[in-house]
Amino acid sequence: MLVSEGLRKRYAEVCALEGFDLTVEPGEVVGLIGHNGAGKTTFLEIASGLTRPDGGRVTVCGLDVTRQPRQVRALLGVAPQELALYPRITVREHLRLFGRMAGLRRAALRREVDTVTQEMMLTEQLDRRVAELSGGQRRRAQTAIALIHRPPVLLLDEPTVGADPATRDALLAAVRSRATEGAAVCYTTHYLPELERLRASIAIIARGRVVARDTGQRLLAGLPSELRVRLQQPETVAVAERAGWQLVADELRMSTCTPGPDLAELVGRIGPGDLASVVVRPPTLDDLYQRLAAGVSDAG
Amino acid sequence: MFTDQQASLRSVPGAAVSRQGRRVPGAARRLVALIRHDALLMRRDPGPIISRLCMPVVLMVVFEPLYRSTMRIGPGGSAAVEAAPRVLVMFSMFAISTVGAALLSERTWRTWSRLRATPARTWEMLLGKAVPLLGVLLVQQALVIGTGFAVFGLRVASGVVVLAVAGLAWALCILACGALAATFARTNNQLSSITDVSGLLLSSLGGAVVPTALMPGWLRVVTPLSPAHWGVQALQGALLGRTGDALVAAVVLVSVAAVLGSLACWRINRGWGHPELL
């Protein structure tokens, strides 16, 4: 279990974290979302012991990251945002090194190397040097290093950046599988459908703190749906525009929390025979994120 | 959950148990893993190591007659006792850049931060990197002294143990210099500038290029400021049978290594390894 309480961190004039509170339970995947500079990576760096906080604390399975860093690091699987691999050594040699550093030996190490390479679809690349791998394969190798010792807490910082769909699928399946085994997973991403696939709960980060924390469904509950309507007779578009609808290409669109009444009102104005098609697009995490990026949402 | 893993970690001798029933592997095991890893990195890029092993041997063969005439050594004597320590000290100064480059590469690959996210301590990571290089430096010394013995009749008057102590002390000092140099460089060019200038300056000043006896008086006063001076003293003392001088110089070198190594650790702990600071 990962707990952050009142975490604070400043870099010169920039406040990276200001009262950052977050709890990730065993078996839970928490997706950290927020615009660039919101504090996601700073939090993960503090949680993994790479950066010292100015205030507050992070505990991993009850151990304080600052006071018992080595014990904590043995419990963490970390995949940093940037690739951190040795170009001249093979995937197997990477996995052996980091497995040994976490205390794996002999048969257990061999078993975990085999398991994680299968999970990450790296079996054929196992004895190839990193410099010879494609970007997606490197990304998978980076995540495999985080998973090799089956840590109870995983910190994954945008692990699918630049990954192709196959890489993404493998990675998400492996992360979901580790969460099912009981790992607490902290996962940052800008690809929000990934969080839906991971069945992750979501923490929205803004101005260095968690401003909303809930399941995706609940966070989306207050967001408007989008109504998209096509009309059979284009001359009635002007009537709809006067009622607050926007014409985008050949479609009328309206963002609304009450799609039923708004559609009924439109039908009342133009008549039911004029509707060619109606689509109600429910809010997505992307919508939530767009609002956040635009500085609209305080969501919580 | 995690039962296999816990069983595996529990089987690690000397490991400390965390509250989760997991064992943090002992420093010795981590160190062995790091040493194996750094030796592997070195094997994968052997060019600089090979040149640094071969060149001092070649240069000693060239320098021996030079020292013989400069130092006015008669036909019966061996100038290898002058040439070998100086060539060794001069060439091992180049190892400062090897150590620095090894550390700087970790930083540019961002693997230093990745290693810091493991249970390894800073000194373990530095030692893991230093031990294979220490091996190379000791092989370099053995090759030069061995060539001196086989070709020029060089004798180790204080015995092999004293020579080994002197060589080890000098190698440790070089490694610490390299580690510290790396913490001041942000690019390979910066590192080259630092190591080229400091290497040439310190080896010249320390009497590794021109014997101290041939230097002007005012320069001789400052030679002890260079670790190279103590390197030459330690190695030459062991070869000439001046055991006391050799051991005093070795103590000075180990002290310098301890200070520089601690400074390097301090700078690294202050966030040097963070790639954003490049």
C-alpha cells in the first residue's frame, strides 16, 4: 500500500507539490492524470526515493520513504518516464541485474525472467542488445525491469509513451495482472482510454495536489454529454442554431447535462420528421482531461 | 500474494527483513551484482581498456633509454626503476577520464537514477563501478613492472607486497579522482577538458613526465601538492627498497582517495545523478 500525506516540494520558484495526499490500496490501479507540470512525475520521484520532499511524507507498506529508503526500494517496481537502459547489454542481462538487486537468485531469477519476458512479449528479443531493439521493445524492456521482482507497489510513469498498439496491449495486460495479484499500482498517462482498460480509479492532479479522486464513472457523472443531430432539411439548421445548437460540418452539436429535454425541445422547434439521426455521446475521460487542461475543472 | 517472491527473498543469506516479510538483499550481494554488471559493460566496450594496457608497456620500452641517458645511469644499472613508475603514473592518469566517462554514461543513459531506485547505496554503486576499473589498473601495473622485470632486469627491492600496497593506493586515488571529476562534468566534452588538463598538469607537476630532480627549485616546492608525486614516490620506493617512503606515500594516497571519494559521494547524494541536471 502506498500513502502520501501532505507532500510538499518546490524547485526554486516553482511549486511542484503542495499538500499532495493519495492512497493506493493493494490490488488497486490509480491513474494519475494532469497536465504537464502538474506534479505527477515529482510525486513518483519522491515515492521512489530519488527526490527528497520539502515536507509531508510517503509510506510504502508502512515504511517511510525518507527514513527507510533501502527497505522501501526493495518493495517498489519503478518504470521512469524516460527510457533508462544500457544500450550495449541485452534484455536478459538487464533483467538479471535488476532481479539480483532486488534479491532474486538462481532458479527464482530464471523463472521470473521467463515469466516477465513472456508477459511483455520479449522472448525473441531476450538476448538482443538494447541498441538493436525498436522503440516499443525498449519500452517493454523498461517495464519488464519494474515487474521482474513482483513488487507489491508499482510506480509507472507514462509507460506507454510512443508505444505501438501491440506494446500497449502487452503492457496493460501485465499491469492489470499484477494488480490482480495484489500489487498497488500508480500509473501516470495522457492516454485516458488506458485507464478504462486497467479499470483504474483516477486521481486528478492540478497545481501540485490531488483535486479529485474517484472512479472514472463517478468523476464523469457531473460532465455534460454531447448531442449530435443530423437534419434532413438543411434549411431548418438556422432554427436549431437560434436554440443554442452549433453547426459542425453537417452536424448540429450541443454539450448538455440534460440531453433528453434538450432534444425534445429541438424536436418541438423543427418537427420530428426532420431528424435524420441522433447520437448521444456520453462524457469520456478525455473530456474530463480536456476540461482540466483548459483550467476549467476543479472536478472535486 | 507474492509467496514465491517472499520465499526467494527469504533464502538470501545476510538479508534484512522488512515489515512485509521481504528481505532486502545484503550489501555484499548487491555489490557482487553491480561488479559483474560493470565488468560486463567494460567488456562490451573494450577499446579504451586495451589501449591503456598496451601503451604504457610500449612507452616504457621507449623511455628506458631516454631515462638512462638523462639520469646518467651506467651500463650495469637499470633505468627501468625510473621509467616504470613514471610511465605507470602518467598512463594511469588517463584512467581518470575512463572512470569519469563510465559515470557520465550512466547519467546520460539515465541508468544511474534507475539504479538509485534499487536498494543499492551510493557507495555500493560507486564501488561496483570502481572494482572492475581497479582490476584494469592493477593489470596495467603488472604488465609494466613485468616488462621491466623481463626486459630491463627490474627488481622489486621492497618485495611484491609493498609494491602491491603502493600500486593499490595509487589506483584507489585515481579512481576517486575520476569519480569526483565526473560529478563536475555535464557533458563528455566538459569531462575531457577537466581530465585532460588535470591529468597533464598533475602528472607533469608530480614528476611523472620529468623527474623531480631535474625541475627548478621553485617547482620542486609544489610537487607534493600533486597526487602523482606520491604515486611516483610509492611505486619507486617499493622498487628501490625504500619501504618507509613507499608506505608513507601510500598512506597519503589512500587519504586523498578517501577525501575525494567522500566528496564524490556527497555530490552524488546531493542529486548529481539526476538527468535533468545535465
